[in-house]
Amino acid sequence: MTISKRRVLFVLAAGVAALIIVVASRALSSWPWSPPPSDALTLYGNVDIRQVDMAFQAIGRVQELRFEEGDSVKAGETIAVLDPDTYRDLADFARARVEAQRIALQRLQTGSRPEEIAREKASVEAARAAVVDAELLLKRRTDLLKTGNVSRELYDEAKNAYDTARARLDVSNQISRLTEIGPRQEDIDQAKALLNAQQATLSLAEQRLSDTQLKSPSNAIVLSRIVEPGAMVGPNTPVYTLALTDKVWVRTYIAEPDLGRIKPGAAVKIATDTDPGRTYDGWIGFISPTAEFTPKTVETTELRTQLVYRLRVFVRDPDDRLRQGMPVTVRVPLGT
């Protein structure tokens, strides 16, 4: 066979091979296709960034800042303090008013003491004796008036004294009766309502005093120390920026075709580029119910395979080597 014929045959063979490749590629592209399932899914994500700006709920002058940038803080630990003198005085004032109102209510609930009742009874007896004396004087002057041995003016004076004594006796009887009965229920209820109001005021004052101490909401690391001692701050003035470290979780995404292969609570393994040989145990805690972007109204087969869903993966017992924003690899073991 000549060289020219060989070249022709080679060109023809190459053309047939190219044609076969083109036809095969078109045939494959026209059918839905996904890679065969493996024993694990490999996902990529980052340690979730969770920051919080810490500010006082009270207004005042910063007295103390206890941590620097990079320091670790525990949940509930005091990280900053305002000057508490004004709020402490308000709390003491409210506490004194509560105590005074409590004593007033107790006095009403106790009622009259035996000595008070005895005193009012003695007043009644004294008023009754004064009535008897005034009555005797009036009787004598009435008889004398009939005989003309006393003036009308003296008679009127005795009559007025008798009426006054009778009125005083009536007042003494009423006071004695009220003393025995004791305070009205309405007065007791009013005293209780005032006590409740004073206790609410005290609770508010104590809360404001407590707000002079700024506490960490969770285990965290101080990212920024924004103000310094002596600065005037309020509820809208951040003092610290904290990076929360409890709990640690990873944000990652899964393609729509693989969505049915996982479920919440599934165990996973997490690895980092810093130390690939060190893996962390975790589990899937959250699967987003919706895609991260809004697709077209009608999705083709190709578009549906491009949808992704957000996952939140919790990490168990990290050794304080995972940093917020760090890229990680998540492997999800799949059942056979």
C-alpha cells in the first residue's frame, strides 16, 4: 500500500472517530444524567461567622473595661461596668418607699390596738358624764327661770352647754365604734395597690442598677474594644464586638440532586486545610426549605440540577482550633 493511500485511510478513520464522539456527546447531553452514587458526599463550606455588638441598656460613664481584644470570655461574665452610684441611690430610695408602704399596710391589716379601743371607751364615758352634768345644770336653771330667779341668758347658756355635751357624746360613740370595727376594706385594698406600685418601681430601679454591668451572652472572643473608660455611652453605643464560639457550626450547600440523600441529624466528618488529618465529628442540624436564589418560573432539567440548598452543620467538641470564616470540607457518609 502506498503512502498516499495510507494517509487517506488515516484521515477517514480520524473523521469517523470524531463523528462518533460528536454523536455520542449529543446523545448524552439530551438525556438527564447524574454520576453514580458514592459512599459519601463531599461538601465545602465555612465556619459560620457570628458576631454581636455589646452595648449597655443604661446611660452613664464607663467605669471599667475588663477585657482586651483577643481575650476569651465566658457566658455570663461581666465584661464592662458603668458608674453605678446614681442607679444605686435610686434603688435605695425605692426600697425605702416600699418598706414605708409595707408598714402602713401592716398597720391597717392589724386594726386597732386594745389600748386604742379602751381609750375611746373612756372618752365615751367622759362625754356621758359631761352630758349628765349639763343636764342637771339645765334642769336647775329651768326651775329658776320659772320663778324668775335666773335670767334668760343664763338659761340659754345652760341649754347650749347641754346640747354641746350631747353632740360630743354622739361623736365619741361613733369614734369608739369605728375604732372597734377597724379600717375599711377599701383602705386596705388601696394600701395593697400602693405597695404593689412601689415594689414595681423598686424592681425597675434594681434592674437599671443591674444594667450597669455588661455581661457576655455566650462563650466568645473579643474582636473589638470600641470605647475606653470615662466615655459616656448609652443603649445605642457599642462597647465591645464579640465573636460567639458557642456553639460552633458550619455553613455549607448541597446540590438539589443530592438533597434526598441526606436528612437532619445525619452524622458528618469535618476537616480543615490547616490540619487535614484532624477531623471533627458533627451532625446536620438544619436543611433550608428553599433554594438560595429564585429560579425561573419553569425550570428545565439542566436548571433544576443547579439549585443549591443551605445546610447548617453542628460541630461536636471543637478544640478551639476552628476559627470563624475558616474553609472546611464536610463529608456525609451515605448508607449502602
